[in-house]
Amino acid sequence: METKKKTFKGGFVFKGFQGYPLAVVESIGLPETVMYPLLDTKSLNEALVSKGDTVKAGQLLWQNDDVMGSPVIATINGTVKSIKPTMWEGSKVPVITVESDGTEKWTPVKGVTEDLDSLDAADIEETLYFAGVASSGRDGIPTRFNTSPIKSEEVQHLIVKHCESDVYNTDLSVLLRENTLEDFFDGLSLLKKIMPNARVYMAMNRKNPPWIKELSSDLFDEMVLVTPKYPQGQDEILTETVTGMKIPGECTPANASAIVLDVQTVLHVYDAVKTGKPLLEKIITMAGPGFSNRSHVKVRIGTSFDQIVKGRTAGKENRYIINSTMTGSAVSDMAKPLESDCNILIALEEGRVGEIMLWTKPGFRKHSIMNTMANAIFPLAKINNTNMNGEERACLSCGNCYNVCPSGLYPTQLFKYVERDKVDETVMRYGIFKCIDCNLCTYVCTAKIPLSDFMKEGKARLIKDGYASKKEILTSYGLKETE
Amino acid sequence: MRKTQKLLHKVADLKIFSPFKAVFETIDGIVYGTPHVTPGAPHFLDHIEIKRFMIFAVAALIPTTVAAVYFFGLHVLWMIITSYVVGGIVEVSFALIRKREIEEGFLVTGLIFPLILPPTLPLWAVAIGSFFGIMFGKEIFGGTGRNIFNPALVGRLFITMAFPEIMSARWIAPFTDTLTSATPLTVFNGEGTITSLRELLFGIGLQTGAGSMGEVFRIGIIAGGLFLILAKVTDWKIPTFYLGSVALFSWILNMVSPQVAPPAFQLLSGGLLFGAFFMATDPVTTPYTKMGKVIFGVGAGILTVLIRGFAGYAEGVMFSIILMNGMTPLIDHMVMENKYRKSTI
Ligand code: SF4
Ligand code: SF4
């Protein structure tokens, strides 16, 4: 195993904020009801169960191999209360509601074996598919069941990441205490069997020496120690840092024959194959100053956010954000269920009241990319809420946005072109497609201009107006097309 | 919402005040902060904002300002007040006409402008210069962030050309150009005498007169400039390359022709330090590209040495900065084209 230090230019280190979680795992018990939206179908008849049926945790509720992804499985034991079409992010999809019977047991996935070495890739793929694990991560885990845009043998780089570059991160010790280190390595060997041609990397925060030592193993071809600055954990930048291949914003690591997975997914792989445990529950990191009590919790997938945050909100008006304060989406309806791609749930208080004469105050608890807050000298825990912290103004070329842009762009200039409706070859040549939507430019802008929104608009318009197609982008960056 | 804020909104809603909506909105923003929340990702934002940015620039000018008042008396204070009042009126009127918020940029321009004037300029001339500078240096381009030339320099240039006699009457020795009548430099150009560097640094006991009132207390200027760089409000590249290239080129040229003053004297005399730290770093009128900043600094440095040495003007700082301001869009364009000359997507 080689160890290499790698990083990228730009970026921003988020540290010293309020609301970090404790490194403990709590159980919140079984939910009373769970919901499963069948996002990839419109028809009610495709559900494999009907109203009134008894279901067991691990049982298939929906399956369609023509659609990319895993089957939908039940995560608790109970009875189907209803199957009805519901509005879901703009379109109507069938939603199955199951009422719990209060038992914790689950049905193992078929074909489980104790002897991991005797398994071949086909067995593992099948287990992962039916356990619902195969669709974890941005591009899924490639199996012959159409769970990823690329085929298993095409994967050249398998990157396992734990970069801790976002504002709030999952604690590695929590994950590896629930399962052991050996489980993690076993999970990794299983993945290596599926993707035999891949070079395997572990991308780690280089400021985490105890775990670097523990995780050093010859199962990895390379240990990449990265600087924990945002957006290092974002798959596009991570793939570029690790493999040297630039992934433009419209593409995914799969286009560079790379698969990026997090530590928890590797553990799920182990669980599924070794014990037959389907993807029933996840460890969710609950962070942010909006929670009165912050920790990691074990939650069954399909539990509504209401049930997850119960008793932790302290009566505040919060915004709940999935996975990242920088790029994640806010939970629009707390009655919605947790989906399997959620790792972190962040609560930020809505800052609807501005602070009086803020600009004259020293700012002991305020963060700023410039050293204009007393916090730069006296680092007390920084307050963060959703207030805009200032009014939108004309750009004053302060330089923050292009000093932090991880893609080396000049967002200020690109934004001016898009704002003035000059979306043509020039913006394309100035690299707008390199933008990976990390939103860091908007975060640091002194004039509070929503720069990244302009980037998105510019890219969408270039494609719409026929200046570039996805295929042309891929060719010009030397990447491969995927399904 | 707070009670006083509600009251403010009630007053603002009165019919007679409807043309002044922008003013009320600005007061609301200054006093109560913004009530808006982020519309989506990113869900929280950095605390740097334009008011704090500007207040830092003003704070960095305080030592210089206090020294100017100390050296030249209360008239200086009146000049500053005049500049702010006139600048404020122009800014607010344009905000009302455009129905937009009042831009905070004049907080800095309003202070820099009097500091680059001779200390005994009559107030009416300050008023005219301030009006002209903000109006034609900034507002006709569309306000802060859209102007090409540094508004303070535009104002200064205008009164120099319109009233050469009052700009020169008290301060200008025969050889001096009007831009900054930097007298130790004039003395050097005339007699080849170098004023002691210690005198230059502190401005105390300076036998010869000052060109403009803000350039005298050089320790204060350096401290203010470093403060801004450490606070990351200004970029280090332009001052470093500007001062560096002045030192380098004056060293080379001084060896060739003694007509050019030696490096240390060049750096510490005239408006160079003030210009390098506070005017060449104005983010709006200087290049935004990193390479462009370097080119700007070096270009301004060469121009300054050349003008000072050969053009028959004693002071070249303001001229070189305004010339480079004019070149800024071109520099940026060339840097961008060069950087992306190979790419198509
Ligand atoms: S961060 Fe905002 S104000 Fe600063 S240069 Fe970029 S766009 Fe302009
Ligand atoms: S332009 Fe903005 S959103 Fe795009 S990569 Fe750069 S910093 Fe991120």
C-alpha cells in the first residue's frame, strides 16, 4: 500500500461551528409507521403487496430491473395500511404505508453464507441487490442487475472516502464501533471481488492520524491523505484529487470509470453478505445548533422526519437539511420518510430576525472568510443560522469567490456574462462546465450574489441552446459515456 | 420584528415619504440587519458583507486621517465633512432616481478623496471635486462595482485641471506637476537633495511641504495597509508588485541616470505608499484576475518611476494608477484569453 498526500487548489476549511454531534449512537426505537415512495414508477399495480398484507422486514415491495437501482424493501414487520398516489417533489407517485407490529426481527436475504471466501462475484452481487445495498452512493455499486451506470469489470478506481470536509460530518469512530474494523475490511474484500479490475483507494482526512494507522491495510492499493477542506468530500473533486481526472459538473465519477463509496456503505455490504441483513437502518448524524441534543442515531429507513427529530427541537423554528449545509436540500415536509441516501440530518435555526447594527460589532461568534471578525483571533464556537447576513449589492471584485473556487473558475466574471444574457462560447471557454455546483462561491460572496445559481443557469442554457451536448463535454474532458 | 423597526416601516409607508423608499430601506438594513433567509443551498452564508468590508477600509485610514488633522489643523476635518456631505448627497440622489439601495462605496471614497488633496484647499473646491468625482467617476457608470476609474482620482484630476492655480498656488514648486505636489520629490528633482528617510517616515519635522495631506504620516499608511492585507480585505499582490517594481526599476535606472531618485527615497516619498496601499488596491477599478493584479502592479510601478524621473513631473503615482485603471479591462481580458486559449468547453 502506498500513502500519498493529495489535495486541490481553492476550497475552504469549515471549523469551529456550533452544534457538532456527540460521538455516541442512540436508538430511537422502532417507528410506528413507515412510508416507501415508489419513485421510479407511476403505476399502483407494480407494488408487490396490497393493502392489508402482512410484511416482514426485508421483504420486497417493488422490483423492476429495467430501472436503474435496487428494489424497494420493507424495513419493519407489520401490515400494509395503504397504497395510494401522493404528490412527491412535483409528481404523483405511489406511496406504501406500513404499520409496525413492534417486533425487531428481520428476514435474512437468501443465500447467506458464513464462509466469505467461498462466495463468487455473482453471489455477492445478487445478495447486495436483494438487500437494497447496491444503489448506495452517487453511482451505486455495479452489479449485473443494472444498479449502476457502469459495469463491474469496467470500474478502474474504487474510492472509499471519509474526508470530513463538510461543516458537519459523521464520526468515523461511531461507525467503526457499531461494526468492527474487521467487518469493514471484509466488506472491502467483497467489493474487490465484484470489481476485480479496480485500483482501490482509501481517501482520508489527513488530520485523523489514529484512524489512518488503523485503516492502513494491504487491501488498499493507495491511502490518499486529503486536506479536510470543503468540497473535498464531494465526489467530483475527490475523484479528481485521487485519480487526476477532472469530472465536470454535468458528469459523475462513473464517467471516469470510478466508483466512490463511503465507509457506512462498505459496512452495509458486509452486513448484507455476512449476516444477510438487508438495508433496514442507517446511522444518521444529527447535527446543527437547531437540535437541543445532538448525536448519531440508528434509524429504520422510511421513518418520517417528524419521528426522528421528536424531542430534540427545543421548540425552535428550524430548517432541516439533508447531508450538507452547502449542497443539501431542505426537508420540505416533515411527514416525509427518510430515504437511504441520507447520512446526516442538520438543523439550522431560521434567522428571520436580523441583528441590530451587526456591522459595528466585533463578531466574537461570527465566521468570515476574511479576517474581519474577532473570531479570527478568539475562536469561540461560531453561530450559524439561515440569515442572509447582508443585502445583495453589485459585485465589488473582492476576490473571495475565485480564491475559493475548487475548479479554478472566476465565478464573478461568469456570473456577469450570464446576468447580461451573454451565454455563448465565451462562458463555455471560460470553463463554466467545470463548475461542480459546490456552492462555495455563493457562500463567501461579500455582495451576497447567488453566484452558483447563475452557474447552474448558464450551464443549463448552454445545453438548451445547443452550444454543447453532454457527449461533447465528455469527449473534451477525455471521459467515457455511460448508460 | 422589533417595535422601533415597526415604527420605521410605518413612517416609510406614509405617502409623503414614498419617493424616499430607498433611504428608508437603507436605514432599515444598516440598523436592523436583514430579515431575509437563504432561499436554498447553501443554507447558511459567510458573515462578510459590504458594510463591514467598507468599514474596514475606513478603519485602516484612521491613522492617516488623525495624523492629517494633527499636522494641518481643523480645516482638514472640514474638508472631510464636506467631501462626505457632497458625496452622500450625490449617492442618495442617484439611489432615489434609480430606485435602488444606497451603495456603501462612498464611505471609502468620501474619505480617500480629501486625503489626496493639498491640506489648504478651499472647501468649495473640495465640494466641486467630490461632486464631479462621484458623479462622473462612478454614478454615470452605474454605481459602485461598475466604475472603471477610481472616483477619488477622477475628482482630484478634475479640480487639478479646472483650477490649476489653487492647486498650485500654495504647494507647487516650479518643476512639479499638479497631480501631487510631493515636495521632497520636487526638491530632489530640483537640487538632488534627499530628505532624511526618518523625516519622511514619520512626517515630523519635515522641512519641505507636503503634497497631499494623507501621504505625510507614512508609518500610519503602512500600518493601515498591512492591516487590510492581514484582514484579507485587500489582496497582497498589487501593493507588493507595485512597490517592488518601483524599487527595482528605480535601482536600475538610478545606476544609469542619476536623474532618477534611488529606491528607498522613491518608496518613501510622495504619494506612493498611499497610492499603493489604498488606491491601487481598490478592487473595483483594478484587475480581478490574479495574473492581472501582478501586471497592474508592475505596470504602475514602471510608469511611476518613469513619470517621476523623466516626465518633468515630480509625482507620478496618481497618473500611473489612473492610466492603469483605464487599462484594467484590457489586462483582464488578455489574461482570461491567454488562460483559456486552448479550451473550447
Ligand atoms: S465574492 Fe461576490 S463580491 Fe466578491 S468578487 Fe466574487 S462575486 Fe464579486
Ligand atoms: S463556480 Fe462556484 S459552485 Fe461552481 S465550482 Fe466554483 S465555487 Fe463551486
